[in-house]
Amino acid sequence: MEAKAPATYPLPPAPAMANPIPTTTAAHAEGSKALKDIAFGSFAGIVGKFVEYPFDTIKVRLQAQPDHLPLRYTGPLDCFKQSLSHEGFRGLYRGISAPLAGAAAETACLFWSYSVAKTLLRNTVVPVGEGGDLPLGALALSGALSGAATSLVLTPIELVKCRTQAPLLSGLGQTTASTISPLHVVHDVFRREGLRGFWRGQLGTFFRETGGSAAWFGGNEASLLYLRNRTASARDIPAAEVKLQLSDQLVAGAVAGVSYNFLFYPADTIKSKIQTGELTHVRPTFGGVARALWAAHGLKGLYRGCGVTCLRSAPSSALIFTIVARLHEAFGPVEREGL
């Protein structure tokens, strides 16, 4: 009797992986995107820093004024006039070498870590919408994560910048005020406080960057979404088909810059006080400096120099976001969220 072949049954399909291991092509694409984020962010940060630096110098000098003594400057315009009178226009760019390197590192880190945070949220806990878009809240959270990571890089850079911009208020001596250099500040900080001294004011930078970056990226994304939907409604076409104009990107970037600086400006004021070492009569902690500043001048003291900061941040952020977006459009695909 002829033996029958054993019956065969089709095997069930293998369950799909929630987060499949990326292929070599996908990994290469992610690496290429990361390199572009770093390169484009660095270039945009340098351009933005050249635009905003004179305003930033005025802001730091206003923030660092002694609160237990008569104010040196009555406001931004008076500070600008005194700075020009004593040092000339070149003095407003005092110490720009370190901030240029810092701006490149900061902006590159911000955009790279923002992209990483979005990918992490998209692949794990946040459900995406049609077309793979993240909701606006998740984009703001990605900005907050980006700012938290960047604060570790930014604190030493800003400490050197602040002490270079306001040498008299930092205890570096009047004789060196016209020749102070970033290297001199680095040497002075290391001699006095060691390596740990470069992270003086880290808590203030962390608060400012975490909340500020959520407002920065969130403000930009919200503005782009509004402008895209408005254009789509006017043309009666799907929002996905709208190509943003240069003016739209500039407006969205400007809104982001003002949002970042206005909402979390008090943290920046406290950070500048700590880093310049001006408040010698209180313990140089975030809480101690905040209480002393509030007792001396109230809310107004926490927002000293905010107007000039928002004035410089609007064009600077507009340029940064627009440059990065345009470079992505020219050299590679750009994500739907705007970057």
C-alpha cells in the first residue's frame, strides 16, 4: 500500500514588528539627515549670531547691573549710547568669537536633537496623524527635550560670553575692559572655580532652554500650520499641497523667536546674574538670585532688557528657521512639520 504524504498546512504570517529594525538604506538616510541637521544648523546659527549680537550685548549689560547700587543704565537706548561713547560700535561685538562657535554648536545641537526627539516620539508613544505628522503638542515636547540636551552644551559658552560682554560687572577689572578676550575669561574661570565653574548658571539655562525651546519650535510649527491652513482655505486645496512662501517662513521664525524670549526671559535674567557674579551679597543659586532680584525690583527686574532681546530675536530666528528649511529643500527632502 502506497504511503500518503503528510498533510501540509500554510503557516500563519509572521506578526509585524511595531518598530522594525531599519534597513541599511533607512539607516543611511537617518545618518544623512543627522549630518544635514548639524551642518545646516551650524551655518544658520552663525548668520543669526551676527545679526543679533549687538542687541545681545546690550541685553547682558542691562541684566548684569548691580541691584543694590544706582543703575548704570536707565534703559536699552542709554546703554547703547554709553557703549558707543566708551567703546565704539566694535565694543558691541566684544567677545563674538566664542559665541559664533557657540551659536554653531547650539543651533546644530538644537535641530539635530529636535529631529531625534521627533523620531523617538513617532516610533514609540505618540500616535501620528495622516501623512505621519506628529500633533503640535508632541512637536513642542520634542523642542523641550532638545532644549534640555542643548543646555549642557550652552551653559559654558554663555558664561564666557556674558563675562566678556560685561567685564566690569564680572569682576575682571577696568584695566582689561577694552582688551578682555574669551581666552582670558576661560583662564580666569578655571583658575578661580575649576572645571565645575563653567557650568555656573546651569539650572537657569536648563529652565530657559527647556521651556524656551518648546516655545521656539512649537511657535514656529504652530505658525507654519496656521499659515498653511489659511493658504489652503483661500485656494480651496488640501493643506498638504501648499508650498510655503519665503515670507511665511520668515514670519513663523520671527514668532518663534519672540515666543522663546518673552515667555522664559526671567530664567535668562537670573542666569546672567549668576554667570557674571554680580550679586555677591547673596548665595549664587537660582532660587537665591531670583529672590534677591524680586525683592529689589519685582517683576520689572526679571524682565529688564526683554524688549531689546525680543527685537533682536525676531530677525535672528526668522533667518535661522528659513535658512535651515531652504537648505533642506535644496539638498534633501524636508519633513511635513516644517523642518
